[in-house]
Amino acid sequence: MAVSGGKNELQEGLEVIESTNLKYFTREMTAEFYALKGMLLAQIGRSEDANKAFSAAVQMHDTLVKAWALWGDYLEHLFTRETGGRNMKFGVEAITCYLHACRHQNESKSRKYLAKVLWLLTYDNEQLELAEAVDKYMTGVPPIQWLPWIPQLLTCLVRNEGKLILNLLSQVGRMFPQAVYFPIRTLYLTLKIEQRERFKAGELADRRSSSPGQPQPVEPAAAAA
């Protein structure tokens, strides 16, 4: 998460929010204030306070897309900034926030959040913690929002997380069978052809290794001697 202004400007913005009398605002507007407060706290490095502000925002208005999205961006930043030994807890929580944001957003506006979910899956570990988070929290996300990402989900099928992603594809397929069937059929035929070619190549290699060596040609001079 890039710092969009100097520390002084961020501190001034935080002081304005904290000095605002929130009792004159609706719950949704108050929740937005808390989400913005969390973003400012995150940018000045007050991580614990930022998490508390984001948590207060979504508890106050749990359908506020902006609050879930900002919290997800913050957690994604914490997860991806480490080059080694990433804390999977941050990745799981970021995916959870993005999927909650998608529950209350239309298809076109939710694309960027689902794109981040699929991108985060590439960081998954052997325990498939991130894929399990998707499997657990995908409930409530309208199946139509996954339609543009069918090719990416099919790619996940041939990876370790395939079994968990299959549950998601099954839900989408029940609502939009043709949108899922034809890409799956294409993937199946492609994999079948690749398997057949590998089998033929293996057979050819075995045949060459088991065939007796050809006799070496003998020079006429050597034969006469």
C-alpha cells in the first residue's frame, strides 16, 4: 500500500477524522469514516490500530464494500511485502475481505477483487490454506461474478488446489451449465491429447532402448586383412 502523502498530511487527515462528531452521520457514513481512519493509520505504520479501525467499520456496516476492500488491500500488502516466510494468516484474511466485498457488488465492479483472490492463490502453501479460504468464504458471492474467470479456475483444477476449486466450479455450473461445460470439455480434450502424445513418446523411447544394436560396417581393407 503506497503512501499517498507525507506523514504530516496523513497525520492531519487522521486528526480531522478523530475530531469529527460522528453522531450526526448514518451508520454507513460512520463506517466509511472508520475505514478511512484505518487506511490512514496503516499508511503511517500503526498496524494494530489500523486493524481495529477496519474491524469497527465492517462490524458497524457489514455490507460496506469500501471497508472490506480497503481492509483487504491492507492485508494483501502485509502478506506480499515479505519475500520469504510469508505469514499465511494475512493472505487468508485478505481473501476473506475481498470475497466479502464481492458479495455486495455487481459483476463488473467485483472483477478487480476476484482478480486479486486468484492472484493470491499463486502464493498458496502445501496445506492449501488460501484455497481453503476461498472454498469457505465463496458462499454468498453470486455465481455470475465468477464467469469471466472460468479459464483461470480451470487452470487451478490441474494444480494442488484443484479439489477445492472444483466445489466452486460446481456451484457456478449449476447456475450456468453451458458457460462451464464447454471450457471443461476443451480442457479435457487438450489434456487427453497431451497424455496420448506422452504415452507415444514413452513407447518409442522404450522400443529404441530395447532393440539390439545395429552391426557396425566393416572396412574392406580390414576384412581382407
